[in-house]
Amino acid sequence: MTEVVSLKYWYDFDGEHEIVEKQALVIAPNTVVTANGECVSIEVIEKTDENDIATAWQTIANVILPEEIVAEIDFESLKDLSVAEIFRRFAAISTKKA
């Protein structure tokens, strides 16, 4: 079973530092799925600071979709599904509306 969490990421935008908060679906230890803007990403969180802000992570995969599709993703409705079923539903969403 997965869980939905809110994660904060420490971004460096051309020297400008910003904390970005994202809703995430935890699919394995330190591995999450996020949906932000027009991108659904699988990320491995490698390091967090003392405030639990992600300071180092690896993006394993990005799927670019229309922003209106990404905005409709409801992690709460997916959290009780298997990881395989979660990705089957992402595929169905992307092919149905793309």
C-alpha cells in the first residue's frame, strides 16, 4: 500500500533558491511519484535537511502530459492500489485525453 505525503524540495533556479512543495505518492522507500505543472515524475529522494526538505534527489522518469490532465490526478484515490495498477491508470489517462 502507498501513502500520500506533502514534500518540500529545495530548488536552485539560476542562483535563486526556492522551496517548492509538491504532493507525492510514496511507492517505495524514498521513491515517490509527483505531479506538477505538465509533468508526472518518479523521483528517488536521496537526502533531506534537518527540516525534512529534499535537497538531493534523482528523477528516474518524467512523463509530459497536458497540464489539465496532470491537474486532475488525485493521489488520494490511487493510494490503496498496487504500483502496477497506479501506472496502468496513468497510462489510461494519458492515452484517453492526449
